Amino acid sequence: MFTGIVQDLGTLRRVGSGEVEIEAPRPITERLDVGASVAVNGACLTVRTRTPNGFSADVSPETLRRTTFGSLRPSMHVNLELALRADQSLDGHIVLGHVDCVGRIQALYEEGSGWLLIVGYPSEYCRLVAEKGSIAVDGISLTPHTVEGNTFRCSIIPETYEKTALRERTSGDPVNLEFDVLAKYVERMAHFVHHD
């Protein structure tokens, strides 16, 4: 489990043949063991090998279908978060690292002392997005403050903008989206209530 609070940035070295290789800062690699979970742009991956300078992880066909990994290129920065320990505080929201779909940045621009992010996403997920709810965008815990059709808007504080790969993104870029797990369970239960 994760919180959507990005801990550091990694650099993508290679994606292909069912594997991803990432160069990561020493504070991250020192805490990774083979078999450990790590969120890479919000997708939970399992460490296959580890070196002092990074790690590799398997990427399943399902992960490639559901995420932006297929469009990432070497030297791009990716958001990294280690799995939550039982003694840590939950500063963001409950994030499983199970990406639901790929959205697309419609706009990202400065607003006041921060930035405004507008993301479009497939309309079949509209029921899972709520104003003042929670959503993970490339693994970043964000709060949609405006929901219109199949777009949502989030305010980005300077701390988030400066410490995540969001600062390198622009209009048209794809992003991984994970909708709130509580919303998904409520929607699933409501489906069975209406079909019994």
C-alpha cells in the first residue's frame, strides 16, 4: 500500500521485454530489497534486481495496457514511492498502486502561488471522481476541486510541483490514474444491489 506522497524521482533507463530499469537515488535503493514493492508513476512494481544505483522490475502485459509505461522514453523522470510501513503516518490517501486507466493532461499552468492541473479521462470512470475526493495522478495524491464531464481540476502546491515529475509534464501528456479504492468498492456494491 502507498499514500501518494512521492518520495523521490528516478530516471528511466529502459522499458522493454517485460522489464523496466530505473536509476534511483541511494536513499531509495538502500531501502529496497528484491521482492519489495515500489510505486513507479503510481504503478506498483516488484523489484527483481537491485544495484547501488537503481533497480529493475518486471512489467506484465496488463501493466503495459493500463499504464503509460509503453509511452515512456529513456532519461524521463518517474515518481517513486516505497511501500508504506505499519509505523508510518498516512499523509496522502490509500493508494494501492493499481492503475485504472491513462488520462491526458489538458492544461497545466501557473495560478497564484501554485499551478492548476486539468486532466481528461475515459468517461466510463466519471462515477468514481468526486469533488474534494481523492485521486492518484502518476502516483501523486491529489484532490479534484472541480469535476466537469470527464475532466477534473486540481490545484498543485509548489512542494508537489517541484518534487515530482509533474514539473516536466505539459498539455497532451498521458498520466496514470488510480481512482479512490473506497469509491470503487461502493460502486461495485451498488452494482449488485441494483441487479439483485
